[in-house]
Amino acid sequence: MRNALFKNTHFRIVGDRGLLVEYGNAIDPVVNLKVRAISVAAGKNMPPGVLEIVPAYRSLMILYDPLVTTPADLQNAFLSIEKKLQDTVIPAPRTITIPVCYGGEFGPDIEVVAESNGISTPDVIRLHSQPEYIIYMIGFSPGFPFLGGLPEALHTPRLKTPRTAVPQGSVAIANEQTGIYSVESPGGWQLIGRTPLKLFDSARSHPIPYHPGDLIRFVPISHEKYFQLLEKESTP
């Protein structure tokens, strides 16, 4: 990776075994690329005492053993890694296709999204399935991808009152983001469809089929196709 170093790197102590490294203050693909590059570089030569590195939109959470290292040591280590990013090669992104049955029982909020933006329900489906979305980070629940690149015509606020249970596979919108509830969980995003794919399975050797930096493309499918694929996913 080759890009200029940022001058706004900030370190924040989080509890007695966490250090948050912040590289920006906005959802920005360039900042996120740097986050992923540093995560890759650190993972190949983990600084002493580091137990885990968790990349997010614009930051890295470093979990460490306080008996082995200190925040000051980690700050120096990650500043050193940052200066050598030109030597870091990050994996090329893969494009993951996600079939989605939009609207109806699977997308109870799709009309809200349409009305909020002054467009039709077919427009919502067309616009949502056009882009390739960057996976900025994975979190909140196992396998939940936070996706950037949602068309501005679909930006819709979260629900005022979150649902206590959102079905597994639900595809949703919140402000300028879209994402997929990979497991059933509470949630306040606008539900516009559902995928029959099982996106998190702890029994698989790779429980999640994508990584930060990969691309997601949504493909509209029929109600009938949804249940065909669901049956296939459920077959051992």
C-alpha cells in the first residue's frame, strides 16, 4: 500500500488492557484502507503483548496484556508500523454476491424508505442492488457487515424505537449505511429485505464468508427463489 501518512493519529487508553488508535473522524474509504493496512502489517509481526487487533471504520482497538507491554510501548510500535506502510500489501478485495428478497414480510420498512425519499418501492430495490458496497468493518454481532456506498437517494434514519428481535438474514438501512443481520438480534435499522444465505456459522472452518475490504453486491430474487435457496442452505 502506498499513501501519505496521516497527521491526525490519536491514541486513547480504554480500560486497563485496551488502546484505541484513531486515524480520522469520518467514514472515508482512504482512512479505512489505512486501518486495514496497519491491521495486516501488525498481524504479520504482532508487537509483544498484543492479544488481538480489531479494525473498525477509522480506528483500531488493540487488546493487550498489561503484564507484558504498556500503552506507551504500543504507541511507539504502531507509529513505527505506520511509517512502513509502503511495504504492506493488503489482500485484493473479493466480490461476494448476496441474493435478497426485497419487501413484503422480509422487508417491512421498504415503503418507509421509499416514502422518506420520495421514490417508489421498485426504485428502492433498483438503487439498493446497483452498487458494489465496501465492507468497512464487521461487528455489532457475529458477521454483521457495515457497508459503505449506499446511494444518497436511500439515506433513511434509524427507527425511533429499535426492534427487540430482527430475523437472521435481514438486509437493512440506517442513514448512509446498509448492512445484513447475520444472526437474529435486536436492531433499529430499516428492514428492506432478507437473504436466505447463512452468513455466520460457527461450525464452518471460516464462520464468516467475507472480510473487511471485500465488496458486497446484492441481487434481487423472488419469494419462490428465496425459499429454494433457504432449503439448500439448510440441507446438510
